[in-house]
Amino acid sequence: MGKLEGKVAFITGAARGQGRSHAIRLAEEGADIIAVDACADVASVPYGLATAADLDQTAKLIAGLDRRIVTRHADVRDFDALAAAAAEGAAELGGGIDIVLANAGIVSFGTMAEMPEQTWHDMIDICLTGVWHTVKAAMPHVRDGASITLTSSVAGFKGFANAGHYVAAKHGVVGLMRTLANELGPRGIRVNTVHPTECDTDMLHNPAHYNLFRPDLDGNVSREQFGEATATLHMLPTSWVDARDVSNMIAFLASDEGRFITASTMYVDAGAISK
């Protein structure tokens, strides 16, 4: 018996990266999964986002763990689509949701003085409003005693040049979490944020990110050269964490081991926030 046997988890951004990792980790502990992803690119994002094939692969991996999974294509900016995904998934898997992971997110870059309006709006709409949409869509089905985790970032506590819109969204997620924790606490529902540092996913490893950290290399940046730069962010000797490291924290929060943890900001940051 796993720590999450009989639980149902609602996860956005589940097609690849951290979202897929979270789905696998929770399924390993016995949870069934409602996996949601837009499976579409966003014009202001300088790298390719997850595809329908990626979401299908997540489904195969969960099925291989002998857990049930419901997949839906839904953009977190579209509340009605997200609400339908939550309702349909909950109905198919027994009628309730025990774990909510508002994980879907993007990153893009630019100075505040020169950032296009659409780039700002895409970021806030996905990484802040989309988080609220996720929780709101799930709430009609969330059982008392549930766990809700919102994905923030090291940028939820620190400012970074060329990413002010991302920093603003991730700071906002912390305020949203603290409010939800107060509102939902009487039902025994715990709400926390998780704050990863650089994480080994496609969101990190793309030319736009590489060039931001190593402009001295004129667009010809290797993974190793990028890693040399990101290592300077951390107290521990690493360039990034694995998605699995973040998933382990989320599994802990979702289990009875985290039953009295709420309104907390949980770091998986190799010391970056305090450096």
C-alpha cells in the first residue's frame, strides 16, 4: 500500500517536465491521476511547449504503474475547459479530488522597459490567473482534508533581471496560497507552495535560457557551459535539481506525513533563495 492509495490527483501541465514527474511519483504511491495540459505553443514563449504526444506518453507511464489516469487538453487560461476537465476526471475516478497540483507554467524573457504587452499578459494569465483557475475548477470536487500545492519558484522570493513578469507571477502565487490556506483550513484542506530552483526540464534547457545566462558565447552555448553559470546560484554543488526532487516534496505534502503543514513555502532550491 502506498502513502496515497485511493487518492485522486488533479495536475495541470502534466504532459512533460515537472508535471509528468509529479504524476508518476504520486501514482507510485497509489494515486489515480487527472492529467491536464494545453498541448499547444504560446507565441510569446521562446521554446516549444508540450504536445498531445507528450500527454499520451504520460498516460502510458501511469498506466504502466497500474494506476488509472484521465487525460484532458485544457489551457489554464480557459476556466470553463479546466472546470470541465476537473468534473469529468473526478466523475470517472470516483467523484472526488484529494490532491491538486497547480503546476502549469511558462517562462520568457525581457526587460520591464521593453517587454511587449502580450508577453506580460501571457505570463500573468498562465502562471498566476491559471493557478487560481486550477484551484477554483477543482474546488467543487475537493474532499475535506485534501492537499493543494501551487508551483512557485525561487523567483517567488527574489527578483531577477529580464524576468520581471515571471517574478511578479511567482510572488503572486505565494499570496494566493496564503489566502487559500486561511479560507480552506476549516475544512482540513492544506495549501502550500513549492519553490524549485533551476530544474532539469525543457523549460530550463532551451537556447533562449542558455543565451540569457551566457551572452558572452554569442548564441553557441552548450549544456555544460550553461550549467557552469547556473551552478553559481546555489549553495550546494549542483547546476540544477531533478524534477523528481520536486516531486518527492509534493508527495510528502500530499501524504499524511504533511498533515499539519499548511501556508508554508517549501524550498527545493539547493540553497538558492538564501544565497
